[in-house]
Amino acid sequence: MNEPQTRRELLGHAVRGTALLGLGGLGALLLRRADAEGAWRINCDLCINSRLGAVGIEACELCASQCVLPLSAVRAVNDHARCGRCYICPAYFDVKSAIDERGLPSLKLCPRDAIERKPIGWIDPDDPANNYYEYTIDEERCNGCGKCVLACKEPAGLSSIRLEVRHSLCLDCNRCAIALACPHAAYLREPPRPSEAAR
Amino acid sequence: MKPGGPLTTSPSPRRHRTTLAALLLLTLGGTPLLAQHQYDYHRPVEAAPSEADIGEGYVTPVVQYHPPRPQWHAALDVGLLAAALLIGVWLVLKRRSRAGLLALAGACLIYFGFYRQGCICPIGAIQNVAAALTDPDALISYYVIAIFLLPLIMAVLFGRVFCGGVCPLGAIQELVLLKPLRVPNWLDRPLRAVKWLYLLLAIWLATRSAATGADSDPTFTRDFIICRFDPFVPFFRFAGPTYMLLIGGGLLILALFVGRPYCRYLCPYGVLLSLLSRFSWRSVNITPDKELDCGLCADACPYGAIKNLRAERSTCLYCARCFNYCPRHRVRDRDPQPSTTTPSD
Amino acid sequence: MRRWLLTIWAGAVLASTAAAENWPQFRGPRRDNIARATGLLRQWPPDGPPVRWSLDVCQGYAGVAIHGDRVYFNDYSQDDNEWYVRCVTLDEGREVWRYRTTQRIRPNHGITRAVPAVDDKYVFSLDPKCVFYCLDAQTGQELWRKSFVHDYGAQIPPWYNGQCPLIEPDRVILAPGGDALMVALRKDTGDEIWRTPNPEKWPLSHSSVMPAELAGVKQYLWCTLFGPLGVAADDGRLLWFHPRKFNVAVAPSPLPIDGERVFMTAGYDAGSIMLRVSRTDDQFTTETVFDLGGEEWNSEVHTPILYQDHMFAVGKKRRGLFTCLDLSGREVWTSQNHASFELGSFLLADDLFFILEGKTGVLRLLEANTSEYRELASAKLLPGHDAWAPMALSNGKLVLRDMTRMICIDVAAAPAAAASAAAATRVAGVSFVAPPDHRAGEPPARPATPPYRLVRTIAGQGSGPAQFAEALRGIAVDSAGRIHTVGDSAVKVFSPAGELLHSWNTARPGHCIAIAPDGTIYVGQAEQVERFDACGNLRDTWRDPQRLGLITAIGFAGDEVLLADARARCVHRYDQKGEFQGDIGRPARGRGLQLPSGVLDLTVDNENVIHVTNSGRHRVERYTTAGELLGHIGRFDGRDPAGFTGCCNPTNLAITGAGDIAVTVKAPPGVKLYNTAGQLLTVIGPDSFDPACKNMSIATDNQGHLYVVDTVRLHICVFAPEPAALGPPVADAPTNQGVQP
């Protein structure tokens, strides 16, 4: 009576051992491609709002509209070191709107009024149009629609505004709706850039 | 005749535990291998005014930076998953407590379901694994590998403990089950095959090439359909496409009467678990000590997992309902000491 | 089709159109950006057309005006906060005069912008802050000035003034905005002849005034943010105004097409418009012929060129395609799939288009035709970005620039008659800016430089009296040929044959040594300089921990002692008593000398011009004793042997008796000899030195020898030119004796 049981047990052990080995092998295979910090990121070289050469187009707002969250996890951010600090910022102002008495456009571009403009540095009273202004995007209001990103693109601006994913807000969906909707494959799961990793 | 069925519950020797620990370490350790993806997002900064030109001691502010989610979140999830699996094993195989299992299922539903909003789960991880194996550019995180492998390893050893106490999708269906109807065999068999089709379709779509932008247009681009058609994640998030809310709602209503329809007929991970648990080392033993063959447990299982008065390992979902149907259980409850005398028959 | 008749008014310029037409103002003599040159090259040599000269200019987009053999342009010095109008020669780029005025202008996408307008007598220029100057064309003296802000109540536009003045035979036309839409001023006194009032207070933007004859009436066209307008030429009354909104800034100018149509394009999504101006009796009416929106076509910065009834300009789409448009606004061809030009400028001459790529500085030569893009040649002559400034062509020479460098190239088939007899050759990074009395231009004819041969080595590593233990840093040779060396904490003097004559100790490790004309020996150290007499007795010590960092070279100019301080990165001037006189090479902004090598070397030539090694910028710079930068030789170039490589080269230098500049380089170590024009004469290769050598001091004597310090083996290599080798090689010379230049 014991023998068939032993043989069955042995078979069972063998199968289980094989299964475990197989799983371990699968695990090892996967580890070779593993990355601990992959998260959804926007590649600004591909994003149509940032990419040079595409002009005369409307801003691509998929980052704002496709996210499953009510307020998208994507935000625009202004890289101050690259910003021209211009008096008339094409991303802050809607340059097509009528000009007011100061020579500035009367309307703002951001539909949610998320950009703050403040004068900085030494203000030359004789030359108001050539003083410097700092433009900061309020993350509470911005929804990542990308209008300012497109407007800041060269040659009108210096392309200092870009779209970024806020990982504290992003759900990190396995199937990101924005990534699937992006027509230029600019929204990818990537490890952080070295400059980010250094912080 | 020696008491006990073909499989008796005996305390596991230490080496099995260490093997388990070693496997866990294997999946969680390893040095990071960062992929060489560098973006050349580079614009000339000379055109921007310098701080000296702006004057008045202006200092360029550092750009708002938000760090990626800290890794310990994901590590904690993996740890909690492992802990929940082990607790599930202990609750069902050792303590044999339905109440305990319900509590575990509830806790996992709250944590993995509503708090972590059901993502990332082992079911969806099938797609990540499939993509990572076939696409050299696809990345997979360590934690996803662990989440994918841990329940499978437990299935090899102990059976579908994941389904019973840990999976939030299963838990939500488990908790709404009121009056289980038995699904006749002629319906049950083909429906179970649907899981297979779903699994194969999901793997196939996950291994397609990812969308590469407007220039190329493959007929089928990579799509994670398991995530897309996940019926219960919209409930966890309290948001989602209308059609998925309807499907999820429909499944939940069905789950009032039919036990865990998603798990039995649709879950692709269940295919893998059922395959691997077929040879599990330990499994649910309906009777605590000796087999009576009385047949009182036959109606116990809402999932049709009791065949020939034994729990069928590949279908048993570790719900721990059957224990209370067994007369030996009530005897044991009344009489705390395990019986050592052999009944005459 | 009737061509628009601008030529009637370009008066004086037409008189000399034959072979050497001037480029006296923005967009040329007829303000159409077309040069009536002939005989221009249709093929370029592989390296591009020869570069006659190049100058460093301040960041900006200020093009040049050319009159005769003089080139006029605006410039600025960020270190001194001075705005300049400079006049240099067309042939050599040699400075004739420089008008300067103090103005603090902060960069806002560059600083300088406008092109001056010149004739025989006057130079008219607008500075970025809208001040208008009239200067004497020969001397650069200011004759009169007007300020748009103070005299007309205008506001300086964002990104400063971009308008270029328009000159007529007797007047100059400006559009100040503010109180006056347009004014005509007398050239000699600046008195107003007429002004057009500006009741709506349309603001000043960047557009320039364009002359045209529309509906039979001579007028001046201008464009504001509210639309283009026309003003009568004789009395300045506003003839017509076409309301059309433009955004932010209007940089191009209106383009008159024929006697009735005007094309206006602008940036910031403003699109383009073609309008027709017609007249009944005295009433002018305008109507839109077509209006292209921002998504269709526009030119951001430059006004199109009208040629064979088509318009040519660089558009905005696809990073700037050069486009041929017909007069209905339809694109006939573009440079798509061939090149994109960002915002680069362009010019038409001899049925050829010269177009600059704004981002890269590549100059392309196209055949001018209305059917297809046909590129004939291209060359990369400018280093880099923002090559947007308008070009100018005169007498077969094209002057172009990018953000920081201006060059003049020969584009005619035969080199135009120039002052210099020698054919212009491509010279590596030479700047010829100098006051008139400085020797510049072509080097005198001389025989080929002979290669150098190692004749002996002196000193070496060791603990003996004639050897150095740890370091050997400085070297100087006196008039008798005695070699003074400093290293460790001692000075050791050797005879020309290499025998130790005497030695003495120094208080601190010496980094350099120099012998004054009166025989005093100066040893430069950290924070101090010690002075010894010829026998080695300490005379005094100049100590100044506040000012002196690490003295790595010492030179003498006139009565002054020059201390090269590697830590302060400048040269200190002291008098003989040790009183501090000033600094050279230390601008207010902290730019100037970049010394990653940690060593600053200097030497003074026979004309008291101070040569210093600016190793971080890969060049040798020349300064006057007053601290004015005269020019430099050398540039970073990995392929050209005349260039320098690595992070910081050359590190040290000396000047030979013949006036050539010998520099030492590192990684791999070597010595290179240049003439004052920057041409490489000979090279002493790395085989003579330990490969790890760096910052090798070098000295020369009056017999043409070169003394180079090997900083690893701690000996001095003595090189002599081949035919004049001094004696046989010494027996204990290093094994790699066969030195080849």
C-alpha cells in the first residue's frame, strides 16, 4: 500500500519541483529586464506640443482629457533657467487678443488661469517693456492641457515649458489611457533620467 | 487502517520554509539594471537672461520637481501580499476558520482594492510579463515580478490561497454571495473554457508591438485588455467608463446568486493558478482528521469544487465554507482534543 | 510687369552701381535686399569660400552697412556697459574708429539689433534703447542725436529697437511712435523737416520704413501692431492706413510689390496680408487682396525678397523652410526635404540666394529660380546659433554673423581688388581688431621655418645640487644665455652648456621666474613675489595675500611689472616700487580668462603688447598695457593641427626673437610655433616629453633656441632650429633623442 503512495508522492514532488524551478527560471528571466523605478513619463522630444517643426496646429490636449482621474496627473512646468523672462510671454498671453494701452495682449492664454507672472530683478523705470518677469505655473490649477507648452515653442519662445507627469497624483495604471491615446508615442513607461535620479 | 486520507496535514519541515524564503529573496533581490533611455530634450540656454543681468540678487528658482513614488510603497505591497498569502494558508489549513478567512478577505479588499485601487494586480501582471518576455524595450518592475510570482508559488505549495483570501476581485464577489445556485455541468465546463480563451487573447494582445506613433500603424497594437475590461476596478476608483461600470455591476448582481462568476469563468490568472495548484503540496482537507465519506459536504461548495467528496485542488477557491459542513468539524469543536481512537468502520 | 520704382530715390548709391556697389543701409541700396553684383562664385571650395577676417561681437543681431571699403555696425560691451558703433575695413576687418557711449543694456534675446545707414559723410544708427545718433563717417565723432523716448515720448519696444534708419539724399526717415508716427530729419543738423502725428498713439515695434511709389505717389510705408500705413514722402501726411491686427511684435517691413500692392507679413501667428492701395483724386483706399492666417504662411523676422514676380522668404513651418510664393500667396516651392533655416537671413545677388541656417550657421547658396529648390553649395563658416542678422554684400565680399561672431567672406570669382597683395587664406580664429598703429594683417614673407632638434637637456630629477627633487616650474633666459630655473624652493642658474653656476633658496616654492631689464630677478610664488639681485641676494618681497593668488608668470612692459595670477585669473600691473596699478583681463562680469589648467602665462613682445594664454578658451590673447583686448590667435579644433584640443590648451607661451609665438600644450605634450597671424609654423612632437607633462614652461633666447620644462622628468629640454644646432647632443640625454618637428 505504501509503494503506490510513495511513487505518487515522488511524482508529486517532481512535478512541484519542476513547477517551482520553472517559476524561478521565469523570475530570473524577467529580472534581467527589470527596472525598479519605471513610471509613466512624457518624452518631450516626441510630444507634439514640444517638438519643433510642428506649427500652425492646435495644442494636443490628450494629456488632460484622457487621464482616468478627474484632474489629470499631468502638469505643465516652466524651466526657469531656460525661460526668456519676456515682457510679453506667448504662453502667458493670448497673443492674438487685442492690445491694451500698455501694449500687452488683453487676454490670457491659459483657460484655467494657472500661470503667475511677477516682475523680478532690477526694474528699469524708463524701459518697462524690457524688464524681466518670472512665469510660474500653479500646479493646483493646471490640468496639463498643453496650450502653454505649444505657445512657448520656438521661435516665439524658448521652449522652456514642458509637460510632466506628477507621480504623486498618477495612479500608475498598468494600462494608461493617456499612453494609449498619445498619437506620437511620447507617453512611455520609463526609468527616471539621471538628473532626476541624482536628487 | 491508518487514519487520515491520502493527504494528511502534518507540520511542514523547516527546509520548505527556507526554500520559500530563498525564492522570495530571489524575486526581490538583484541589482537594478537601468535601461539606457536618455532623452535629448535640449534647448540652448544662452538665450535666457543670466542672474547677473536680471539683477537685484535674483536667484533662478529651482524647477518644481516631484520625485517618483517612493519604492517602499511597492515593497510594502509585496510584503503585505506575501503576508496575506501566508496568513491565508494558516487560516484555512491550520485554523480552518471561515470567519478568519472572511476577515482576511475583507482586509485585503480594503487595502488592495479600495486603497491601492486594484492596480497593479497579479491578473494584469500576466500582460506585463508577456510583454517583457517578448519586447526588448518593455520594462517590468521588480515588484510586478514578485506580485506575479508569489501567488503562483503559493499555488504550487498550498493551492489557490490567493483566490480565497487575498484577491480583491474575488473578495468583492465573495462578500456579496447570498444564495449560491449550482451551475449545471453542461454549462460549467464550456464556461470554464472561456478563461482560457481570455488568457490567450490577453497574452497575444500584450505581445503585439506598442503603438509607435502616427507614422506606423500596425493593425493590432499592444493593448492590455485585462486592465481595460477589469470589471471591479472602476468600483474601487469610483470612476470609470460607463460600459465597464455596467459590466461590473452586472457581474456583481450575478455574483449574488452564482458564486464568483469572474473567478470561475473569466479570470485568466485563474487558469495559471488552477494549472499549478493541481499538484499542490498541501490542499484543503474538508475533514479535520478522518474521512467519513458521509457526503454531507457535497452541497457545501458554492463553486462546484467538491468532486467525489474531496476538494478538487484546481478549482477549490479556499473559501473555507466547507469546514462547517463536516460532522468531524462539529465534533472537534465540541471536543477540543483531537480524536485518537479509531472508529470501528 | 512694371517694377516698383524705388531706384528714383536711392540717389547717391546708384552712381556707383557698376562693379562695387555699396550696401549703405538695411536691405541694401534699394532697400530690396538685392545686390547688383556680378561674377559671383557658383561653386565653393570644399571648405567654403575663404574667410577674410572674423571678429568677436556682442550677442545680438546687428547686421552691417558697407560704404566703399568701410564696414559699419553696432556693437556692445557687456563688460564695460558701452554701446559702440564700429567702423572696420572691408578687406581686413581692421578697426578704423569706434564710437562709444555708456549705456546699460541687459540682454533680452541678444542686445544689438539694427543696421546703420551710411553715406559719404554720415553714419546714422539707432541703439537698442531708441536713441538715434548721427556720426561723422570718417572719424566717428557724434554730430547730433535724438532720443525717441525723450523727444517723442515713445516707449522702447519689447526686445529693444529693431528699426533701421532709412536715408535719402537729403534726409533720414524714422518712425519713432509716441507723438510722431514718422519724421523726416535733416541729415546735417537733425532738424525736423516734417512729422506725421500719431493721434492713436500706435506703439513702436520693430518694423523699418520702406520707400515705395503707390498709386503714383511717392510714400513711405511702415507697419504697426494695428496695421500697415503709408505716409507721403514730401510732407509726411498720412495717406492711408489698413487696419489689421498684428501680434506682439512686427519685425518684417512692408514689401511694395508693384505700383499698387503691398505685402506685409509678421510673426507670432499673425500671418500675412497682401493689400492693394488705390487712389481717387486725393483719397486713398485700401483693400485686402488676400489674407493668410497664422497657420498658412508667414515670415517671422525677415522681409521677403521680390524677384521675378515671386516672393522669397523663410517661413515658419517645419523649422523654417525657404519658400517661393507667387503673388497670390500660393507656395510654389519650398526647401522641404533639403534644408530648414529656422530664422536665418537671406540675400539675393547675381541670381543667387545666400541663406543662413539660423540654428547651425551653415550658409547655403541657391540658384534663384521660380520653379524649384536648387542648391549649388553650402559651407559651415559660423559656429552657431541665432544666425539671424541680415547679411550685406559689397564688392564681392559678404559680411555675415551669428550671435557672437562676424565674418567676411569672398564670394566673387576673382578676389576683388583689396589692400592686401597676398591672396586671402583661411586663418584659424584670428582676430585683427587693433588700433591703427598695431601691426596686423598679412605676415611678411619669410623662409619656411626649419624643424627643431633637441640638443641637450639640463638638470634632471634627483637630490644633487644641479637637480630638482619634486618640481621644476619656471624658466627664464637672460641676455647672456644663462638659464634661470625655479623649482622646489630654490632658484638654480645654469650656463648655456648646462653647468650649474649658482643657486639660492626661496621662501616658498617658486612658480615662475623672470629677469627684468635691469637685471633684477623676480620669482613668483603663492601670494608673493620675491626680488633678487643677479647674485641671488634677496632685495625685497612684494606680499599681498588679498590681491595676489598664485603668480605663475611675470613680465615687464615699460616701467611696469606684470604679474600673471592664476587664482585671480588676471594680470596685475605693478610699478617698480611695488604699488598696485591695475588689472588686465579681469572684466567686471567675471568672464575673461578661463584657466582650468591652473596656470596663466604671459609674455611681452617688443612693442609692449602683452600676450597671455587663455587656455580655457583655447587661445592666446593680446592686450595693451592699458588692458584693452587687441585680438587673439588660436581656436579649439580637434582636426586642424593649428587648433588646440583638450580642456585647456595652450598652457604656456614665449615669443621668439623673430616675433613668433611658441606655445606648449598638454595631452599629448608638445610645442607649437605660430606666427602673429595665427598660422602654424612648426610643431615639436610629444616624443620629446614625458606623456604626463603638463603646464610646461617655455623660454627663448636671442639665438632662436627654445627651452621647455619637462615637468615630470624635471629637466629642461633645449631645442635648436636644425641648421643652427649648438654642439653635439649630450651623452646623458634621454633615449628618445630623435626629435622630429
